[in-house]
Amino acid sequence: MDSISKWQRAAILSYPSTLVKLTALVGHGLVLKPLTTAVQLGVNKMLPKGVSSKSGVWSSPSLKSLAAYYVAFYKNLSLENLKNNFKGYDAKEEAFGNKFMYDEFSIGKGMLEIPGRSHGYIKSFIKAAEFAFAFEQLTSNYLTRMADVMNQLKNPNLSKDEIAKLKEEYNKYDITNPDVQHRMGAISLEHGKWSILMNDNKFIEKVNQVLNAKNIASYVLKTELPIVKIPVNFIGRVLYSKYGVLMATTGKKDMLKGEYQKGLAELMIKGTKDLSDKEAGLISRSLTVGSIGVALFALGYLNSDDMDEEDDGSWKIKGKHIPKALLHNPAFESAFSGAKTAKAFKKEKKKDMFNWISDMVESDKEVIMHNPFSMMFKYGAVYNALEIFFNEKEGEKEEDKAKRIAGKKVADVFIPGIIKEIAGELDTKEGKGWHPMGEVIKRESKGDDIFWQEIKKGIPVLRESVPKKKKKRKYYHK
């Protein structure tokens, strides 16, 4: 059973389009980093000093931090780094985190490791760059706070207790202290992982506890949920981008980590004296990420007439087809949500705030279901069963439903993603031949051999023998 789950995990990670998505993520990081840095700077200029001064990684960025980002990216191109990645080794993880770089690295030996380690290498460019950016930010922030304490210690009227507290504060941010340096490295590493959707949370920890139990149920469940962290984090980041400003203003209960994040409204009443560094960083981060999300939502909303979603989840923007793989960024989903909201609201008979909010929430659901990693959730028989029963076809027999579920499960477990993707790229609306960026023809199993048709859909050439799926009309919320 363990070998099957390892094989399935490698099969999922072998999708070439996933490598394209991750490469796109790296490209987006390079291009968008100056914008993110500028927004972060603007946010901290507007925040109360009691918040901005404690924000750490998310405090006012400097050009030195931005330069460290791009220098680290360049250094990551070294042959030594490539070798270390494929050995499953990272000095930063060894020093501040786990001995293995990513979860994918511990899936097995030999060929089964190659897809995961390829992913790890691509993601390492952003991880290393964000680590360097975060470490430089902390260094600058801590030096400022050390200088501030030194200035306060010059006051001749301080009591012994006040002097002792200030010295304790100084030691907390003394960058010459090895313990402080280690803490800075751990925080920077966490920031790097957060940037590539590899951060941990309570939900993922609980799921992994169940999956790692040594019993038959856990092995079966592993084939249902072969990969959890990235798709869960992607969904969380989509909502974080869109509602970050609201979260930072009102405060929120973090459902995944079980922590409460103070909001600016509360701080205006109670003050920032008792605000921790972590809480300040969360507020600044929420406002930075959320501000970009709001701007992109508005951009999508105002340009909805020029944005149309395709059947395969890609988009046509001003008539040009852009594959979903090239749009892999949680922030971009805010723009798609804006376009969907505008299109739905235009069709409403009664145009009021209730229907607008309802359409916006509905758009969130669609964006989440069609996110670039949604296929990782669709590898389970339970998901397929729910999808089939909720989209029940008129007159379909229970036996046919069972065949469809079983056939898809067998295909998902045993057919590598690279084979499935080639099958799709040879079966596109662009016609005969190989079209990596083409729009794949939707096919649906019918007739007496539903089980085998589900398997054929993942095999080149044989896929074309499966009937085409009839296009459904899109209905918007009323």
C-alpha cells in the first residue's frame, strides 16, 4: 500500500504543466517583487508607529533588502545548488528547519523522487530570494530597535528596573547574539516557505497525523489525499489576498492556526503597547497582500467585458487565450473573482448590495474550485463520487456511476500525470498534432464500457475514442 501511495504521489507531481505553473510563480515573483515592496512601504507609512516599528519582515522595506532578494535569486543558479536540491539537502533547512527541504523529497527513492525534487528546485529560487529579503529586513529592523534602546538608556533619570527592562529589550534584538541570529534565520525560513505555499498550519498538521498513522485506513486515505499542503495553502492565500485588508482592519480568528490576530480597529482603542512583533507583522502582511488583492479585484471588475473564462479554466483576456498554467498566482485570482462578480451582477434583475455580495461569494467558490491545483483534490474516489452525485445526470444508473468512479480512481492511481497531459495535448480544439498550450477537448464516458473509457481518457490516442462532453450553458446566481 505504501508503494502505491508513493507511486501515486510521484504520478501527480509528474504533470509537466505543474512545472510550468511553478516556473510562472517564480517569474511572477521576480516581476511583482518591486510592486509588493512599494505597497509594503506605503502600508507601513500609513500604519501607527507602534505597529510598523514591530513588523519585522513586513516593516518598511529598504533598497538593500530588495537587492538581497535579486542577489540570492542569481546565486541560486549555481550548479552546486542544483546538485544539493537533487540530493534533498538545503543548508538553511539544516540550520533552521527540517533536514529535508520539502515534503516531496521523502516520498521514496530513485525515479519516484525526481518529480518532487524538480518542483523543489524551481521553488528554491523564490524560497532563497525571500529568505535573503526577510533576513535583511530583520537585520535592519533589529538594528533600528537596538539604536532606539541605546538612546533611551542615555536618559539619566531612569530607575534600575527601567534600565533592566531596556537591557532585556536590547538583548532580544542584539544581532551579534547567536541565539538572536538563529531566531532571525528561523523567521526568514518560515517567510520563504510561506512565499512558496509550503508553510504549515494546524489543519495540515492534523491531516498529516492521520495520513502517517500505520494502518490500512491511513494508506487508503493517502490515495485519496496524496498531496494536501500546496492546494490548501493556495486556497487560503486566494482568500487572504482578497480579504486581507478586511482582516487587518477588524481582526480575525485564524481558523487554520487557531490564533487570534488583532485588528487596527481594536488597536485604535487599546493602543499598541502590548502588541507583539508577530501580531504587528501579521497586520502589515495582511494589509500589504490585501491591498494588492483589492486592486486586482477592482481591475478585473472594471475590465470584465474583456475577460472570459474558458472551459478548461484558462482565460481569454482581450481575445487572447492565456493558459491557466501561466496565471499561477493567488493574487491573480482576485482579478478573476472581480470579473466573475461583475458578469454575474450585470445579469441580476435586482441590483442591490445583497445580490452583489452574494455574487462575489459565489465567484470565490468558483475560483477556489478552478484553482491551478484543484486537480490534486480530484484524485480521490470520494471527491469523484460527490461530484457525480451532486451533478447527477438524468436517467443515469447507479451501476454506471460506480463504474465511472472506479475507472477514474484506477486511472488516477496508476497513470502518471505526464502521460495524461500528453493525452490531453494531443486532443485539443487546435486540431491534430501536439499543442502544449492548447484548449483540451472535454470528454465524457458513456455507454457500456464506462470503466475503460475513464482509463482511456488518460492515454494518448485512446482518449480520442471517448465521446465529447456536451457543453453546458453557464447559469449565474439569481
